Amino acid sequence: MKIVIGNDHAGVGLKNTIKAFLEEKGYEVINVGTDTTESVDYPVYGEKVGRCVADGKADLGIAICGTGLGISLAANKVRGIRACVCSEPYTAVMSRRHNNCNVLCFGARVVGEDLAKMIVEEWLNAKFEGGRHQRRVDLIMKIEEEKN
Ligand code: RB5
């Protein structure tokens, strides 16, 4: 499975930790984030992660900024993306089971390294349940098709 990971300057350290964690587990990781702490604009990186998933270059995405919020807002503007900010494992699991989340977001200024690893692991192990949840996800995606 291929996972794209992206981040702004606030997320460099945690990105490197999560990238190494995923590679140790055998995942192929595509890094589209910044690799320095020089200030950058998080929407650029949220969009990069979102496009990589939407174009099928990666199966799932992980996006990290200071809070997880800005980068998730940007990723969610890409058609087909369901980006969820998850600061603990329960929400991360449910974001897969019920919402078929395809981009996991969190904040490097919010979660520590060990918690982030746990969030990522539980998120990757969780499976979309389909059924009534598919209907609801379809309703979300239909909003993208409407003229706004
Ligand atoms: C950058 O200082 C910070 O605003 C950004 O990382 C993120 O938290 C935005 O939502």
C-alpha cells in the first residue's frame, strides 16, 4: 500500500517520525511535504496530499500541520477527498469505519509522537463498513457534484 504524507513547517519533525514508522511496517511512503522549518503555506501541502490520493498515485494520505486544521481544510477542497482531523485513536478508527476517510490529519502541536503513531496504526488497520455508511458517504460526495 502506498501512503502519501505531506506537512508544513510545523509538521516536519512529526512527518519524519511517521514516515520512518510506516516504512518500518513495509508501507511505501511518498513525501510531498516540506523538509525544512522555514515558514511555508499549509494549503499548498494539503492540496498536494489530496491530489495524490484523488489521482490514485497513493491509496491513502496523511497530512500534518500545527493543528491539523488548515491542512485538512485544503485537502478537503480536492474532489474525492474526505480528510478528517483525528487527535486520538477512537476518532481515527471511526473516520475509516463510518466516513471512509482517505486523508488522516493531525496537529504536530497537538499530539505527541507516540500518540500520533497509535492514531496512524489504528487508522490503517480500520476498515470502512459500507452499508448505511456508504449511503451517507455518497450523500457527502454528491455535494461536490452540485453547483455552489
Ligand atoms: C502555522 O503556524 C500554522 O498556522 C499551521 O501549521 C496550521 O496549524 C494551520 O492550521
